[in-house]
Amino acid sequence: MNNLASFYREREQAILGGGFILLLILIWQTVPALISLPRGIALFFTTPVEVIKSFYQLVVRNEIQSHAYISAVEFIVGLALAILVGLPMGLVMGRSKILDAMLDPFVTAFNATPRLVFLPLLMLWLGIGIWSKIMIVFVGALFPLLINTYEGVKNVDRVLVNVVRSFGASEWQTMKVVVLPNSVPYIVVGLRLAIGRALLGVVVGEFFASSRGLGFMIAGAATNYKVDVVFVGVAIFMGLSLVLTHLVKRLESRLSRWRPESTTTITIQFNLDPFLFFNFYFLPDPVSAFLPISLSVSFRRSRATNCSISGNGLPAGQPSSGVVLD
């Protein structure tokens, strides 16, 4: 009994989410048997069993594999380009006031513009081949990731940045040690939004400018009133979205392991010569992690000098960013 309770606690979210999905599918399947649907709805109504049968037939005829391959290429390439452009651009805009002032109007304007209006232009410039769909996926996924990364950089604790810079850290070291780790939650949220926008871009692009792909399959099935085939395509996109969101959550949990739940406070007092140099080493944790550290230092024989460090961002088990105080 204890093992069963422990198993449930460890997988409570997955069990509740999966159970609710199965419950909805069961209700969907039993609705035609329990309720007499109007003729207009019954004509275009289908059940999960019929959807599974249609999926099997599409697999046997090798139709869905070819459509899924094209959609997968468009999604992967478009999302990868959005990550390669949006992530560095968000980091740079967040750290540079000049670039922020120059690019913010364009980012705001393009983000507020419906992505669908770019499709005719992309079709004219790139044709109706695969690259027009890749670019609509790229445009859709770019701005959620860029804007969330930008907000993450802007919300980094300025105390941490100032402390690391005062100890001689370069801009790259500041970005690597403080800015990027503290921006991870924002970046992950942006990536989750970008995945949804990328899938939407695949469907929209294939609806209007494609002869292959899952979006084209859905549009063709809807034109021919094949509701079960439409639900096959919808189910594939929904399942892909669930899987990718779960992978992003797993990535977030791995990248956020350094975030502590409590604060460590260290107070040190020295009675040293004013020209003596010394290093601080923090060895509370043998693993590479980050600790919230509050450090106060006072000198008795030198001039009145105080140093205070607080917040997240100093690696444990290493010198505090090569800190050397005098």
C-alpha cells in the first residue's frame, strides 16, 4: 500500500492528466450511444474508434508518413532557426541599451502583426515550396522566444551583475555566470510558447501554400467531409505538442537544479594589514551549483571598507568568480 501511495505521489500530475484525457475520450465515444444527435451534427460526427481506424488505414497506405515527414522538416528547421536567432538577440537586446532602443520598435511592431499577413509575401518571394512554410514557422516562433529572453535579462538582479563586474568579470563572464542562468525560467516559457506558434505556422502554411504535409491533409479531408481524417491530423498535432511541452519541462527542471530553497549567510571579520590581498573560497557543496550568498566583510586596521554580497549567482565549490579583495 505504501509503495502504491509513493508511486502515485511521484507521478500524480501524469496520472491525473492522462486519466482526464482518457475520461474525455470515453465520454466522446459514448455520446452517440447515449444521446440522439441532430441529423446535421450526426452526419459530420465521428468517434475515437473511427479515428483510430482511419489512422491505421493512412499508415497502411503510407500516406501519413509522407505528410508527417514534410511537416516535421518544416517544424524542426523553422523552430531551430528561431532559437538560433531569437535567443542571442534577446540576450544582446537585454544587455545593450543602444540595440534595445534601435530594435525594440521593430520587434514590437512585428510581434503585434498577425503572422498570417506575411504568408502572401513569403509565397511571392520564396514560392510555394518548403521554404515559405519554414519561414512562416520561423516568424511565428521567433518573437515569443526573443521577448521572453529579453524580459529574463532585464529582470536579472542588478546587485549580482554589479558585484561580478566589480570583481573584474568581463561581459561574457557576466552573461555566462549571472545573466543566462537567471534567465532560464523566462527562456523556457518563451520556448514553450514558440513550440505552439511553430505548430500553428506549420498548419497555416500548409493550409494555403502546400501540396503535402499534415496541414494539407487536414484541409483536403475537411473539403471532402472526412471528419475522421481531420481528427487524425488534429490528434497528431495535439500529441506532438504534449510530448514537446513535456520535454521542455524536463529541460527546465534540469537547468534549474542550481536554484536553492534556502539562503546561506556567511559573516566574516578580518584584522589584516591594509595592503594584504586574500581570496574567498566557498566549499559548502561539492557539485557545481549556485547558492544565494550573503557576505559581509569589515576591516579593522585598514580604511573603513565594507563589502556585501547577496543573492543568487556565485558558483559553489569555486572561488567566487575569481574574487580577490584588498
